[in-house]
Amino acid sequence: MRSTNRYIALLGIAVLAAGCDTSEAKPSAGVPTATQQQLQKVGKETKEAVQATNAVRAAFIKDMQDELAAANRTLQELSDKVERSSSAAKADAKAKLVALRDKVAALNGELDKARNARDAVWSQVQADFKKSNDELKASVAQARTWLSEKIAP
């Protein structure tokens, strides 16, 4: 009985050894396997996707910097108009301009967040910035209208 168990165990080991042909598992020297080629392809595609994402981010940030610069120019024009006026509404106009400058400063802070945002929160930071920028544009338009009504050109 013991020799039969040994015989069966040796036979099982021999069958397993014969079934494991290692000649195909070893790639030729310098030739990548299919898995290595796949990994290289995925790595290249990932790198390209990251570069594309970074380019989109950079373009968005540049556009928003341009928007903020335009808002600052508009505020300076409105401020100059207020300073040239002798209207009784001058104090109110200055207060409105200060509020607008505060919004621009807050938007600059949001732009900094966008610059430093991780991928996981990029979409939300971008959406928040766009919303705040739209609100700033509306506020500037309202201030421009109010100033043109209250302060004679």
C-alpha cells in the first residue's frame, strides 16, 4: 500500500512536470512579451492623456486670467469715471467698486485653487470658478448701468 501511494505521488509529479513546458514562457532575449507590449501601450496612452488634460487645464487657467485682467481694466475705467464726477452718488459708487474689487480678489483665490486642484476635484473647482466669474460679470454690468444712470458722463 505504501509503495502504491509513493508510485501514485511520483506519477503525479511526473505528469505535472511534463505539463509545464517552460520553453514558451521565456521570451527571446530583447523581444518583449505581449503583456509587456500591452503595458508599454497603456503607459504611452496614459502619458498622452495626462498631457492632454494638462493642456486643457492650462488653457482654462489662461482664459480665466484674461477674464480677470479684463474685469480689472473695466473696474479701473469705472473708478476713473467715478473720480471725474462731482455727483452726490460718488460715495455710493466707490462702495460698489470696492465690493466688485472684493469679488475679483475672491475670484483670484479661486483661480489659485484651480491651479493647484487635484484631478479628483478639478471639475468642481472649474465649475465653481465659472459660476463666480459669471456672477462677477453680472455685477460689473449692473455697476456699469447704475453708474451711467447716477453719474453724468
